[in-house]
Amino acid sequence: MGVILAGGLGRRIGGSKALVQLAGMPLINYPLGAVRTALSDVAVIAKADTQLPSLPGVTVWVEPDSPRHPVVGIVQALALAEGRSVVVCAGDLPFVTPELIYRLATTDLGRSAAVVACCGSDVQPLLGCFGPRAIDPLRDGLPTEAPVRELVASLQPRMLDVGDPELLFNINSPEDLLHAAAILDGRARATRPPATQT
């Protein structure tokens, strides 16, 4: 199944990232659309006080209020998934594709507890498939101030190289939002048919 992580505070962007508008649409709708296209069973997981846009037909799971750490969402999702593996995607990744989500969902974990997306040496720890065996080591790492990269790296996950750094682009600041809007605008211009001369 797929889970969108939406429990972050979004301090650097001025509030709930899920509500931030990107090209006229809530930011969370971009990764949510990709995950819903690739997988039949999808949920959003967030804190009880997280502000979310209207998400018709989407299950919303509530994670514990504390600690405030992205790994809490992963642990809670695994606990609620009833022994299934969970494809986790942060809610601030607008360029994730259904194809990438499907690749993560179908990659054999082998002896690893997780498979995580990367592009070369750039790792995105909040985009990956986490198996049931990941729950105990991740839970044991909480509460902590350790970076999410460190906690996920402790699982010694398999790496799935996505080949395109844009797929891992995440939005943390107003500048990131402007950059994402520029990327979308460039894509729209590239697909727009040329104007005909009269």
C-alpha cells in the first residue's frame, strides 16, 4: 500500500505544506495523485492538528502528537498496515511519478528492511518501500533528534537509483516553491503546440 507523509510543521514555508498552492493545486495533491495512480490502497498520515485540503475518497490516518519526527509517520503507517509493506512518499515531492512509485512497490527487498530512492549519492529517505521488519528498529530509534537520513540509513536499505534528480525534488522554502513552479511552467511550454500563423 501507499502512504503520504503529511505531519510536518512546514515552518520554513509558513504553515502546513499540504495546503501550499503550487500552480493552483495543493502541494500534497501532486505526490498523492502519483501514488493513487500506481497503487490501489492509499492513505495520508498526519498529526491530529495538521491542516489538510479536501481529500475525497482518501483515508487519513493520525500519527502520535509526539515526537515530531518524520520517522513517526513511517512507524505508525507500518503499524496500521497490518503486516504489509508500505510505500512511503513525503507530501512535498511534487515530481514523483506513478512509474517510480510502482518501481518502489515491486522492488524485491531481499534481506533489507527497506528500499529507498536515490539519484547517485543524493538519497531521499522519505521516498521508499518499508517492509514490516523496519518497524522495530525505527521505533527503537525514537524519540531522537537524529536526522531522518541517519535513522533510515540504520536499516541498511537497498538503494533504487531513479536517474533523474527532479524526481526527488522536495519543497521546504518559498524559493523551492518558486523553483517547482518554474519547472512546471517549463514543462507546460514544452508540450504546448506551436502557435499557428495567420
